[in-house]
Amino acid sequence: MRGAPVGTDWRNAVRRWWEDNRRYPPNAALVGEEGTATVELIVAPDGRVQSARLLRRSGSVWLDAGAVSQFRGAVLPALPPGADPSGTTISWTINYIIIR
């Protein structure tokens, strides 16, 4: 994470956002693909995701595309007071596992 520390409360709020908004890429689910992808997010103080780029590939083009698209145009919880006014950068790891 870069920028001023945003703390555990903000990280937990982002985790809750993820739980409410996550989705398995349909094409990957259709063919049973699983994997882990890591995305770098640049987040503005108001929570808008300014950039999402793949840091670590999952081994599936569908999962990788899904990981990045999940955050494009997303609005996460706003950064806490005192956070860097230019925003913050975080890495978010997504474990795609099909429950059978």
C-alpha cells in the first residue's frame, strides 16, 4: 500500500464492499477455471477506483479479465479523514474457487 496509511477500518470496509460486489467470471465458471489473481488499485480519497491493473496472473484469461473489470469504474468506501489527498494504492488478491 502506498500513500498515507488508511488503517484496518478502511480495509475492513473494502472487504465488505468486495463481499457485496464480487462475482465469478461466467466464462471461467462455465469451463471450471480456478486461480488466484492480484490487482493493483489506485483509489481516490472519495473511493473512486482511478486505476486497476493486473499484478499477478491467475493462469486464466477469463479470471484475469474478471479481476480487473470488477474494479473498473467502481466506487469503494471513501478514504478516512487524514488520508493522502492524492489517494492510495493497494494490492487486492482474489482467490477464484468453484464450490462443488
